[in-house]
Amino acid sequence: MSWQRIRVRDWGGPEVLQIEQLDDLPSPGPGEALVRVRAAGVGYTDTIVRRGKYIDYKDGLPVTPGYDLAGEVVALGPDTQGPAPGTPVCDMPMYGSYSKYVIRPAQDLVPVPSGVVAADAVQVPLMLMTAYQMLTREVDFPKGSWVLVVGASGSVGRALVKLAVERGLKVVGTASARNLGAVEELGATAIDYERPDLVKTIRAASGGGVLAAFDAIGGVSWKTSWKALRRSGKLVGYGLQGYLESGAGSLNAISSFARLLAIYPLLGKLSGKSTSFYNILQRRWKLPEEYREDAVAVLDLLASGTIAPDPVEVLPLSAAPEAHRRIAAGGLEARLVLDPGA
Ligand SMILES: NC(=O)c1ccc[n+]([C@@H]2O[C@H](COP(=O)([O-])OP(=O)(O)OC[C@H]3O[C@@H](n4cnc5c(N)ncnc54)[C@H](OP(=O)(O)O)[C@@H]3O)[C@@H](O)[C@H]2O)c1
């Protein structure tokens, strides 16, 4: 039985995403499940893996990218407890989802409730979970508090805005000028991140400053977010996209982290402000049961219609290079999803 996956043999541009044809289905071992992938999310993080710049990926080449997936269990390995064959599931393998079949630890698979299709369920393991855990595990503020979502037009940014609004928080979201309308539609006050008076504008829009800022850009952006906080506010960093895209040396990233995790907390002793860095992988490795519990809660929010999934554009596996080019170009109005069986 012939099937396909994407294989990267050299780090590089989207052209390194090449189709590989395979003949035999892999067999799950003890503790494992064979999963048929129905939807593999395509996101910014996959483009960092493809370039060989993803700090948490250490397995080298060749690699099949694909951070998150939704599909169904085909078979369980011998003596394995897990969702029965046929059960729809989702998971966050970090890499490997651009493939019609994957082998996964059975205990990592989270069952997807009926009514949630694969292209929507795949928005949970990384995008919605990152947003949900930052809002519920990193900060704890009363309803009506103002929060800042930097990059509110992006995948995680949109998830943050939707979940924050659902939790009764008030949101200021930054985006490029072309995406301001989309951010407003989600219920946030949208501000162009290229404004010269950004700190002042955010503080004015939030009645004197925000109680939390979520920022994956880093560097100058973390400085802006820090200044936009009111007393006892918290800056939650979760990425260094600005550093990765500028091509700056790693010293730049180290000094950015030092400011976030050492210098700002020192300054915060006076103002009561604090910081943290959120990493979904490390948190899941440490607290797998908490990840599962939160994923079930987020899937329920989707199943009940409490939050709406982002619009989706489904593409075949062969369109992976095009999908990565479109992610890099920005301005997408839908989440890109690969259907490896299409
Ligand atoms: N730590 C974790 O656990 C974790 C988990 C998931 C993702 N991440 C990280 O989160 C980041 C975002 O991922 P994503 O998939 O949401 O990416 P994405 O969809 O590409 O979104 C990026 C967002 O950043 C905005 N942006 C670009 N330059 C900016 C600037 N100078 N100032 C403010 N905003 C700017 C973009 O706005 P426009 O498009 O309007 O320009 C867009 O809203 C990545 O770095 C990713 O690695 C971390």
C-alpha cells in the first residue's frame, strides 16, 4: 500500500520540502499507535524547523515537519492502552505531521469530540493550547482587565484574542495596518505596531496600561510591552520571531532573554511588574496530565461553539512548499492545513 510524506534532507527554503513515496505501513510497537493524519497544520514554527533554526528540535536530518495533527487511530501496538481504532484524535508531535501516517505514543493522543472536524481540531494542540495555557496558567486577572496581544493577527495571536474575549478580558491587539480590520472583528482594539508612539497609544487605549502582555516578537517589542504594563502587570514572552527574522546573531537573542528574565524582574521590584517565558513543549514534558486536561477543555470550547475555529484552507501534501511561501509572505486570511490523503 503506497503512501506519501514530506521529507526535508537539507535545511533551507520552501523548496526543500519534498514528497517521499513509501510502500509499507509502519507498525506500532508497545505503547504506540498508528495514526492516519487527516489534517496537518502549517504554521510559522514549521518554517523555523525547516530552516534548521528551531531550538527544541535536536534530531537532525532528514526530518518530516508538521507540529500538530488531527486524524484517527488505525491500530494500537501490542499490550497498548489508548483510544480504540477509528477514534478521532489530535496531537502535537512537534515534527512529523506532514505525512499520511504517523506512529505516536498512544498516551499522547487526545480524543476529539464528535462535531469537531479534523481541520478545526488541528487548531487545538499548538495554537489554541498555547493561547489557553498562557491565559489560564501564566496569568490570573479578574474579568474586565486589559491585556495586550502583540501580533493579534497571527495564529496564536488570534487564538489569544478569541479566548481572552471569551474569558471577559478586554484586549488591545497589535498588527500590521493591513490586518487591523481582522483584529477588530475578533473583538479587540487594534493598533498598528509600526506607530511611532506605540507605548503611549496602547496605554491610552487600555485606560492607563495593560495587566498582561503576550509577546512572541522579543527584543524592542518586549521593551514596548514592558512599558505598556500598568503596576503589577505581567509580560509573558513566548517567542523571538523578530530576532529569527532579522538574522541577528545569537548574542542578540541571549541579551533579549537576559532583559526579559533578569533585568525586567529587577526593575519590577519597584513597580510590582513581573515577567515569564512560556514554552508549550517544556510545559507538556513536565506536566503531561495538565496538557491533556487543558486540551480536553479547549476541544469542548470548540465543540460547544463557545469559540469559533479560524477559517481554514485545505491543501494537498504536494502544496507544502507553496504553503510555507505564503506563511512567509503574511496576510493570510485562513489557517493553512495539509490533508495528506487528498
Ligand atoms: N513558546 C511557545 O510555546 C510557542 C507556541 C506557539 C508559537 N510560538 C511562537 O509564537 C510566534 C507566533 O507564531 P504564529 O504561528 O502565531 O505566527 P504568525 O501566524 O506568523 O503570526 C505572527 C504575528 O506577528 C505579527 N508581527 C510581525 N512582526 C511584528 C512586529 N514587529 N511587532 C508586532 N507584531 C508583529 C504579525 O502581524 P502581521 O501579520 O499583521 O504583520 C502576526 O500577527 C512564533 O515565534 C512561534 O514560534 C511559541
